[in-house]
Amino acid sequence: MARLLIEHRVADYERWLQAFDSDLNADGTDGDEFRRKLGVRRYHVMRGADDPNLVLIDMEYDSPQQAEAHLDTMRGIWGQVEGKVIFGPQGRVVETTREREL
């Protein structure tokens, strides 16, 4: 499994979450449908325990190529919203090498 890990800061978490949920693709699909079309199998949205304006997103894909393509798409979007909704966005594609439930 490949994962795209995204980290950025927000000024207002609730406002950001509303934008995240309503991200629109060019064809008008909502955020989850947009992510599904980009190959996202599941995702987790997290906040810093000691910093609620720190947002981390962990998205899972079948292949690193899907994750890289989504990261490229996100970089285009970040250029439009950085400094307004999000601050200092960073993304990295990683591959799961071990997963264990304890």
C-alpha cells in the first residue's frame, strides 16, 4: 500500500474542514468522490493534540503512482489557497512496509 502524508497549518480548523469536505472536482463532485477518483482507498484526518491548527492527512492508495499523481494535483490546489486557508503545506508519498494490529 502507498500513502500520501500531508501536513499543513490552518487558521480555522472548522473552516478548513468544510472546504476539505466540499472540495470540488471540475465535474462538480464532492471531496470524497474527488478523492475516490484519484485512487484514495481510505483516509484519516488528524489534528495536533497540543496544536489544533496543525492538520495531518493520511491517504491510502493501491500504488505509489496514484499517490504521486494526487500529490501533483494537490500542489496545484495549494498554490491557489496557501496563505488563505492553509499555511506551509507539505506532502510526501511513502509505502507501508509493515502493518500490525496489537
